[in-house]
Amino acid sequence: MYSSFYDDINTTKELIKLGANIHQKDKYKLSSLAYAIEHNSTKTVKLLLDNGVKFDEIKSIQGYLASPNYGGINGLVIYGNRVDVLYEHSWIKYMGSKIGQPPLAYAISRNLIELAKLMLESDYNPKAYFNYGDTIKTSDNFNDIISYEEEQNLNKWHNGNFSRYDYTHYAILEDIPNYEPMLELMLKYNVPGQPTKEQLKEAYEKCYRLYKWYKIRWIDGDKINKKRPFYVDMPIKNLEKYCTDENGTFNNIKEYFAYANEQKKMDSIIYISDTDKVIYLDKHSSKSNSNLTDKNKNEN
């Protein structure tokens, strides 16, 4: 388990030769493969697979690597019309929830492309999953995971906005930078949980309502402030790009994620834009600056 975690492939090979039980689990119900996955020890993962270990032997991976995500934006560096995002977690190591995540969900949320590819190329069955409280449930069919009563309660808790899609592997992609290669990989291997046409339509309707709200509040209404920094307009521009047709819909999955991922990023940027976490590197970037050209604004 230690050699797998640290990707010490030579030691792992010798232990296997000496007859070590590579299927053994410890008191936390974690195996050598689970430890290799959580530390992204891909060489050892391949070795264990070659020696008969299966991804399906693992129910969950405990959190260890913390990668960049939009929920963990810790600061902005503004230089002219450029915004650089600083993330609270950038591959730091920590011990996360004991509940953990299923293997593929862990790989997707950390954007571990090689690891995800190994899983999808194998006979691994990426089950639908749902976690809440201290419970994690998995199944081949999402309908088997939560009861009708549980779903109704969750819908009340989420003010009528509960969606089963939010608990699929695909929903994870909305919150991670540079998600495109992972999405391509998941579509190539037809990972279950892709948003349906109905869900794409519902997502577009929400997008359109948000666009109308922004337009009334920030463009047509009394909230207009010519001195606001250019990046305040970035979410509006994203909505204008995708969601101005009252009767429209997202035409495909890639178009939806192009919108949703960027919107999550922009919303997180705006959330901290008025805090001391914003660093301005030149006088042209100040909050009071109102002289940015229309060309510069459009480029953002």
C-alpha cells in the first residue's frame, strides 16, 4: 500500500514477486489500487491492473490531492485587461472526507486524464452515484439510488431546482479549469449521465432567465456604473454569447459545457471581485478606471 501510494514501482514489483496480496484492504477498507489512485500513481496503477486487480474492487477513494477548481478561487491578478486566477488548492495534499468518491469521479474532479483513460479503457463500470450526508450510494441505474420520497425532499431543500444530472460524472466538469480533454474522453467512451435534450433545454431556460436578470439590473437598470472594472461585465458577455433567444436551447453537450464552465468561473470571479484578494499590477487596471476602450472590453 505504501509503495503503491508513492508510485514506487520497483518495490511494488518485488512485493508482488514475494507473494504480497494485492487485493488486501486495510482497516479503512482501502486497497493498494485505491491508494495508488488517490495519489495519481499511474505507473503503479498500470502494474496492479496487469497483475489482475480490477477498478470495480474499489467503492470509493478518500480525498488526498486537492486540485484547482472554481469553488476555490482565492484571488485575482489584474494586469490591463487580463485576469489571472489564483486557486486556493493547486495540487496540495490533504486528507479529505472519509466518505470519499468513486474512482472515476475522483479522477474527473482532479482532472487526472491518464488515470481516467486507464479506467475507461478497462472493463471498469462507471456507476451512477449520489452522495449526501455520511452516505454514498452507487448503482448501474440512478433510479435505484434514491427513492421518490428522498427525491421530493431534496427538491424542497434545493427550492425546486434539484436535478439528478447534478450528481452525475458530467456535472463535475462545470467546476474545473481546462475541462475539455476530459469531456472529450468521457464522450468517446460514452460515460453514462450525459445531459439529455430535456435537461439541455431546461439549462438554457435558466441561462436565459439569468441573462434577463443581468440585463435588467446591469445594462438597462439603475445599476449601471461606468466606472466598474471590466471583469464585472464578463458574466454578462458570456450570457449574451449563448442565451439571448427566449425560445432557444443548447444544441449539444459541448456547447452547454462551454457556457456552463465559463459561467461558473465568471460567477466565482465576481464573488471575490470587491475583496482584498484582487491584486492590480498597473494603474490601468484600477477599479476606478473608466477609460478601457470598447475593443479591450470586447476581448474579455
